Amino acid sequence: MKFYLSPEQIKDIYVSDGPQGCFATNEITVKGRKVGYMYREEPDETSDFPDSGWRFFAGDETEEYTDNPDNINIFSLNTICNYDAAIIPYLDAPYGSSFVRQGAKFVPDVF
């Protein structure tokens, strides 16, 4: 799979003491679209990666699309911040938070 950003383009722009794993769709990481919807759920304690609970979507993916595991991958939060730095101010939000993009900013959404 060819990602929109090459490894050389990923810079250290987000640092946190907490778990760094997250899920993001190919709409963001392959097609290069901005995050349109994000939510944070309780981390998956059974996973093999340090799950932060964050899930990132372009916002218009269908249920059929997101049900296909080939369309969603695990990344570090820093990587997704490189795709869309506008998410950074929201990453300390508690579990159960969700946000939808309105212009250049995000507003809380009902999760």
C-alpha cells in the first residue's frame, strides 16, 4: 500500500506520555484527506499496540467501507498529526469524546 506521506515526510510534531496507537482510515492515510470526524473510546486492552482510543475518519466513509479491515490501519498519533495537525489541540480529550470538523476547527459531536 502506498501512503500519501512518505516516511521521510513524517516529523516529530506530537509528543505525549500516554499510549500512542490509533486507528485511521485509508481516506486519510492513502488519499491524503483531512480528518473530518474523530472520536475517542476506551482503549482496546486486548490489542498488541498501546491504544490511545482515538479513531480518525475523513467523515463520509460508509459503514461498508469501515467494516472492511483493509480500509483501516493502526498508526501512531504523531503520524496522523502529520496528516492533519488541526487535531492536536483535541488529543487530550477524555474517553467518550467526539469531534466533527467545521471549517478549520473541530466542534464537539454526540458520540
